Amino acid sequence: MVIFLVFQLIPVGYAIWQSLQATTRSGLGIGAAGSRFAGLENYAQALQDQEFIAGVLRMLVFGVVQVPVMLFFALVLALLFDSSFAMFKKFFQFAAFLPYALPGIVASILWSFLYLPGVSPIIAALQAINVKVDFLGPDVVLWSIANIVTWQWTGYNMLIIFSALQALPHDIFEAARIDGASGWAVNTKIKIPLVLPAIILTAVFSIIGTLQLFSEPTIVRTLTNNVTFKYTPNMAAYNIAFGANNPNYAAAVAVTLAIFTFILSFGFMKLTNRKEK
Amino acid sequence: MSEESKKRLNRRKFITLTGGALAAAGLLAACGDNTVAPASATTAAGAGATTTAAGAGATTAAAGGTATTAAATGATTAAGAATAAGTNTSGVTIEYWSWVLGSKESVDLWNRTHTNFKVNYTQTTSGTPHYNKVKAAVAAGSGGPDLAQIEFQLVTSLVVGGALQPITQEAAPYKAKFIDWTIQQVTLGNDIYAIPQDIGPMGLFYRKDIFDQYSLAVPKTWEEYKAAAEKLHAADPTKYIASFSPAQPGQFAGFAWSNKAKWFGTKGDAWQVTINSAETKKVADYWQDLITRKLVKVEADFNPAWYKDLLDGNIATWVGAVWGAGTLATNAAGASGKWAVAYLPQWTAGSKVSGNWGGSTVAVIKGSKHVKEAVEFGAWLNSDPGPVGEMIKGNNIYPATKDGGSLPVLKQPNPYFSGQVINDIFTESAGNVDPSWTWGPTIDQVYADIGDQFTASTNGSGTLSSALDQAQAKTVADLKSKGLQVTQ
């Protein structure tokens, strides 16, 4: 209880308190700055901040595409590893999981080099066959980031689904097979419905992760100007706090984002729960 | 100092992270191109600020922590080593934070040669992490330094952010040693807030080999520069006169500065914001024309792709600052003997106006109880040939003192530039920097806005000029929302 209070509630409470304050200055701003109670002013500003809103929308588009793609890959991989005919299971499982073990920053740097014209062997190879690509172009860069995220997290999600699969009692499958169910039918009719809670869990994690995207775009930003300083909501909060030196507004942005994430992930769980019933 | 001047968060962060992670994780092979990837690692070691990063990177791998934490660890280690033997008559020890290489040696020198008080040095990670650490210490009210390195453009922002103390009286005896316009840069209202350390007078780096090959004359005016751009690109469409990085407001500010523009000013107790003035727009329109006609290559700078262009000669000039010599020598080492330096092209034929890009100061941080000592040390550090020499050796700084430019070490022929004494040009440039430029109170925000708006422009929506209008409007709104007064 004390731990919960100290480590959970107090920081959140402090952030909310901060978000309700504003710094007051006067004239050139040389004198001591005061602070006043600002009520919901900072929140009003956040909801009108076009770049912040654009960042949230960008992440929604990102999530709608990237999360299903990633989870599809994760599911297919998990089913493959769970099936009896996969070869070198341990090796491939390790290989699929490896990217997750790499720090996100390192992964981003690695991919950055593959995206950078003049340095990237991929671009060079494509150029050799007369295909021109710009992985860092204004419309493409979001999907280049999505690729990094997918690469990194597919293995992790695969592992969650895989362990759920492993936990299933194997006699059900035998029974099904005796009843003449094909491998496909076992997968779609039995395995997937049974591990659905695990898939939903990974989806919720991914939705939260998407809205909190920070280090990947921050690294890619060093290579291209097309990632702006409020590209993702988290980058906006960070840059407002430290760059623009406005911790009160940054707190409001952060709290707004938290509420939004909360609504979205719980909304998703509600939705899937209802479907199940 | 040279590294800081390469400014902008972008590159710093990139080098810090790449330098560290690459060196540590041994991922070079994965990067494909052997000639370029190691170059970036070399930068990390060579260019200064980033040595910490490379060193810290090893810690990252071992400890499995994040790059930032590891860098901080590296900094702490450096701090421990700074204390040297010697008496301390006052018993006072001041704390100094900086990322400039050569600072540690300078502090050691102080502790060896001075007995009235001691200095303890902490090497920080360049750029944003450094400032975040300072700001956090100020917010916490303790644990901060007495004196810290602050880049010129951020001094005003940090004064308004409540992080710096005025040092007008303490600095008065030393003021005259520094170039007048550098003192002007650190003065707000009637008070001085920092002691200038180094500056970045601008000049034109150009590829002698390419200029010879296409018989281009070295441009003295921007008009001639454009003519050279046309001629070069017509002769070889893969070559450009320069790159234009939309998110490089420090460089663009230097361009505007050298056209006698001003982005900020003060009138009584109010700020004046003139980011979209006629002088700045003239510069914007000029580069817009080059961009529209595809005579310059739009690309982000200070990354491996850009270094490769400098090396291969795909871009034939770089309008840079004095510290750029180090950037070229480290990141385009293979082009040694091919680059040369000329005076900054002019808007009016025959004039010699210049601008500044980069440079740093040391400032007394709020909460320090030893303002007098901090200023005394800061003034010595930034003007005495001993420590200045250490920082030139360590980090290629160009000193901000009036007689700094005549130091023998700065008058050596530079082997990278085929033996040219490049500082002859930069010393002249330093003397001609327009003194009226003033930095505003929200410069991070301004840089971010200009960078993002310019990027949108170069991606096809609007022009650099309309981007300046937007940045102007946003800056005024931002100042007002902070409670600052704004006037015409």
C-alpha cells in the first residue's frame, strides 16, 4: 500500500498538480518568475495545439496499420513454432526474439544506417536495378519507423502468444485430429480462439507502446528533418519540457496523452470483451 | 568550442548515440559501408565532446544500461580525476561543468598554479543532456555547478528560465579582454550573465579541386556564388554548390546575421521580434531560389550521408564557421588537400560583413555561493593563454578574446587545407561580425519552429519566406503566453 502510494500515486498526482500551474513572468523576463494556478488553461492549449494533435493522429494511423501487421506476424510465427513440423525451432525462436533483446536505440541506429542514402547497402542495391527509394522522405519515414518497431517487437509478442499456446492442453488437439480436423482447422477453430486473451493482451501493450513511441523517431530525426520535434506525442512532451522549458504545459500534454491512452486501451478491451460474450 | 558549435541537438545526439553504440556494440560490420561508418566513430573520438560518448558506449554494452546513463557514468569518472594537489587558502572549491575537451587540463593547471581556491571539474555530455542536467540541478536547488558552459544562443533563454545569475560587477574587471560583440551577446538589460569562451566566425569552405576542374571563380558575392552554382550544376548534374539543411537554424541565423538582420531586440522592458524582417527574408528568398531551381541539395547535415557528400565532392562548398575545419578534417579526412577557405560571400560587392555560427560561454548558475570565485576562474579560463591553449589543443576552439586570434598556435599552416593559414580569414571575419545581433528568450522553441517550418517548405508546402512569417507569429504568441512583453 505504501509502495503503491509512494511510487504510483505521488508522481501522477504531482504531474497533475504541475499541469494546473503556469509560470508568470513580466517584461523581459529577467526578474524572478512566479507561479499561479492556471486551472485547465494548459489543457485547453494542448487540445488546440495542432502539432500535438497531429502527432496523436499520426500515431493512430501508425497503430491501425502497424499493430495488426505486427501481431499477424507474431501469431503466424507462434503457430509455426507450436506446430510439429517446424525445423530448428530453438534457433529460429531465438532469432525471432533477438531484436527485442537489443536496446531500442541500438536497433534504431542500425536501421538508420540502412535508410541513409549514400551509406545504405539496400538503397545502393535498389539503385543498381534502377529503383529509387527514399526511406526518409516526408511520407515514407513514418513507415520506416513502423518497420523498426515491427522488427523489434514481433518476437516479443510472438513469445507471449507462443507461451499461451504451449499452456494449452494437448489432448484437445488430438481429439480434434481424431475427429478429422485439418491442421488449418485446428489453428483457426481451436488454437486462435483459445489464445485470444493473449493476443488481446499483446494488442493492448502495442497500443500503449505506439502512443508512447519516442526513441525510434528521436533517433531517425537525427538523419532527416522530416521527423519534426513534435512528431509523436511523447516527443512533444519531452521537447516542451526541456526545449521550450515549459514543464507545466508539458505535464498537461503528458496527462492528456495518458488519459487518451487509457481510454483507447480500455476501450479496446471493452470492445473485445463484448465480442467474446 | 568546436563541438558545441556544431550545435543543434540533432547531430550531437546522433553522434553521441552512434559513436557510443557503434564503438561499443561493434556493429560496424552491420552498417555495410566500411568507409563511412567508422568515420562516424572516429568523429566521436576526435571531435571532442563525443569522446565521452564513445567511452561511455563501452559502459553501455557492459552494464546494459541506456546510452544516456552510461554517458553520465563517464562524466562522473572524469570528475573524480580533476582534483589536484595544492593548498587552498580560502577553503572554497567551486564546481565547473563543461563538455569541452581541454577543460580538465585547464582546471588542473588552475589547481596547480593558484592557491586562493580550488576548482572541481565535471565533464558532461554535450548539448541537451548537459543543459537538462543543469536545469534539473537548478530546479532541485542543490547539487548544481557554480559555473557551467552555456552556448551563446541559449544564454538569454536560460536567464529567462531563471537558471543564471547576473555577474555584472564581478565581471567588470575582465570585460575589456573580450571582443565587444561577444559581451553584447551575454548582456541582457543592464546586466552581464556570462563570460565568452569561444566564437564561430563564418567563412566559405570550398573544394579547390572541383572549382579548378570546372573553372569556377571563388565567389566574393552571393551573386557570384549563384553563378557558380548554375555553372557547376549545368556541367555535372550530380554536383551541387552546397547542401541546404532545413533544420539547421543556427546556420541560417548566421546567414541572416551576416546580412545585418536581427531576430530579437529589446526596447525598454519589452521584447522586439523581427524574425521575418526584410534582411532575413532577402536571405530566405535567395536560398529558396537555389532550392527551387535544384541548385542546392536539400539534405540533413552532420550525418554520415552528408559527410560522404563532403568527401566525394558532391557538394562543392560549405558556408560554415571556424570550427568547421575540424568537422571536415575528421569526417572527410580522405578529402585532405582538396578543401580551402575563402572569405564569406557578401551581399554588397566590396563589403566585409560577417556572421557568427556557434560559440560558447561560461555562466554562473543560480544557487552558487561563490560568484566572485566562479567569475575569476571563468575569466582566467577563457582568456589566459594557458587554458585557452589547452582548449585549442583539445577541442579546436577559437577564443573570444580580442588578442586570442593572434595566438601563435592559431597561425599555423593547416595541413588539411594544403598548408593554408585558414585562421587569417577567420580572424578577419571575427572582427567584422555584425555587433547588433541579439538572442531571444525562447531560442529552442524558435529553432524548432524554424526547423520544422523550413522542412515543410522544402517538402513543397510554402516557401522559406512564408515559413519565417509563421515562425514570427508563433514566437510572438509563445512569448506572450509566457507572460513576456512584446512590442513593435
